[in-house]
Amino acid sequence: MTTTLNSVTLETTVPPAADISAGLPAVAFRYLSEPDMVAAGVTDMAACIDTMEEMFALLAAGDYRMAGANNDSHGAMVTFPDKSPFPTMPRNTADRRFMAMPAYLGGSFGTTGVKWYGSNQDNRAKGLPRSILMFMLNDTDTGAPLALMSANLLSAYRTGAVPGVGARHLARPDSEVIGIAGPGVMARTIVRAMAVACPGLHTLKVKGRSGRGVEAFISWVRRELPQIGEIEIVEDLADVVRGSDIVSYCTSGESGDPSGYPLVKRAWVKPGAFLVMPSLCEIDEGMGADDVRKVVDNSGLYEAWAAETAGPTHHSVPIIGCKFTDMIADGRMAPDQMEDLSRIVTGELPRRRDETEIVLMSVGGMPVEDVAWGTAVYRRAVEAGIGTVLNLWDKPVLA
């Protein structure tokens, strides 16, 4: 049985009108495996982009909360030492961490949730994804669980959809060529999102580290995105960028020295290009110039990173938006030159200004995105009867 509270569906196993004096109601939640998530539409990229756009409007209004002192933190992370002092404690390796990403999102969502994941680059040698993610969705009023869901696809699609929102507002509508560095999972969802936002895309340039990875990516593109009829394998980042209307670096790697991050040089960039960077990135002086428009998914996210890390922030967090905050701190960039996508979505700031404007957008990833898409997929699952309803308690032992 389900009960609707504050526009969300709460799983219960007794009628909502039960006499509370006879005992507190039983509580259940819906478990959604990865196949359940697919059945409930987690891979519907067009709907995910629309959901992210609605989420950005709520960010502009302030109808949300994340962790941290400014309510904009990416989350809380557990890392490991470079030299482990205990035989059972892991040592630090590439991308080894545990992280909790909690958020509340208002509006039509009205839900609260947390994504929890462990990540280790060495997982690939074991036949596992680098990160294994779960998402818990809760009723905001009672705190009762609504759903526990597999979140690898949830996270991947919301990550791709955010650049899709950016492209909808900031890419040239006649964009035809996309350049990708790092043909992994992130690249797949970003290319899918760009195909939705810019239906005229027909050419892909791709650079990868291994021939096998590139070929797997190309096979996926040919199968899933037949509108992209021309695919070119390139060897250099310069070739990824040159002539491309849309560019995205989706590589993985370690933070530390920005000189080792994948670089974008102004001389490579086509007038009118939209560059969206969800991963490691560095820029040259030309790309840092005032006439390159600099957009972030949420300025508060980068301000939280700056407060949480010992500067320069870009050394600790290799996302290009952290370069922007470092430039602001150093006086090389005015604060109002770092523009929020939410203010562009709501019309407070202009969309693309002209055909030659170069836009560089940073994507850091936010837990409100998981709450938004998780809530949408959960509601689809309830409506279609997808998933397994699990009992939390018939009656709480301590109440």
C-alpha cells in the first residue's frame, strides 16, 4: 500500500487512517535494482535533461539544501593515507575513496536523499566499474525511506544531462561536430545528451588511451546514436578541439599538479565553440581571457570546495571551475565573470550572445541532481509497479 505525503509516495503496509494509538504504522520501501531502474526509465536522456533544467530553476530560487556550511558542499569523503599504518587499512591509490552526497530538493520534488559510493581505479582489473553507487531516497517530512536504488546509471545519466542543459542554452543550435577525450561511461552519456540538445550533430572526434576502449566506444555510438554518421579517431587533444563545435574532456586521473591535467589552448578553439568539462582540465592564458565566457553548474559548490581545501583549490579538485575560483582569489578574474547556469536557465543572464562567443562550462556534480532524477525514476517505478517492496518494520522496537 502507498500513501502520498507532501507530493511523494510513502510505502506503508497499513492504511494511513489507522488509529495511531493502536501502534505506529509499518514502514516499507522500494528496492530498485539496475534492471528495475532501466525499466523505470533511468536511461531516458531527454526526460533527464528536462528534469535537470527544472532542478536548476530551483537552485536559482534557493529551494534546495546540500551539506556544508554554505549548503552547497559536494559531500563528505573518506580517503586513505599514501602509506597505510595498519595491515587492514587500504592505502591511497587512484580514485580510491568512499563518499556520501546528501541533498534536499524542493519544488515538485520535495524529497531528500543521499548517494553513497565507493570508488577504486583498480576495480577495472577485477571486472567491476570504477565506482559502485547506491542511492537512498527519503520522505522529507517523516524521514522514512522511500527507495533504495542502484545508482550507477542514475549518476551517469544526470551527469550527462547537466552538459545537455548547458548545450541547450549555450551551444550553437547548428552544432555539427563534437570532440571527446576519454571515451568512458561519462563520455557516453554526454554524447547522448548532446545528441538530444543539438540534433544536428553528425560528426564525432574521439581520443582515448587504448585502442580497445576507443573501439568499444565507437561501437556503442554506432549502435545507440545512428545520427552520428562520421567518426574520427584522433591522437592529440589539439585535434579533439580543433574544428569542434562542442568539446568535452572526460578523462580520469589524479589531482595534484594542474600542469599534468588535460590542456585546452585558445589557439585550438573554434569561434563559437561550447566546451563542457566534467573532469580534469587545465587552460592556457588565452582561455582565461575575459572574452571567454565562464559558466559553472553552481558557484556555491566551488566556493565550498575552496573553503574545504587548502588552496590553490585546482590542485586538490581538478575541475576547471576550481581554476575559476583560484583566478578570482588571485585577482585575475572578477567574481561576476563566473556565471551560474541556473541564472541562465531562468533568464536572469543571457543565453549564447552571438555566433562567435566561446563558452567554457565546468561541471562538478551535485547531490541535488541525484535527488531530482532519483525522485523522477522512483515515481515512475511506483506508477508502473516496478521494483521490490521491502519491509522496514511492522512496528518499531523503540519508538
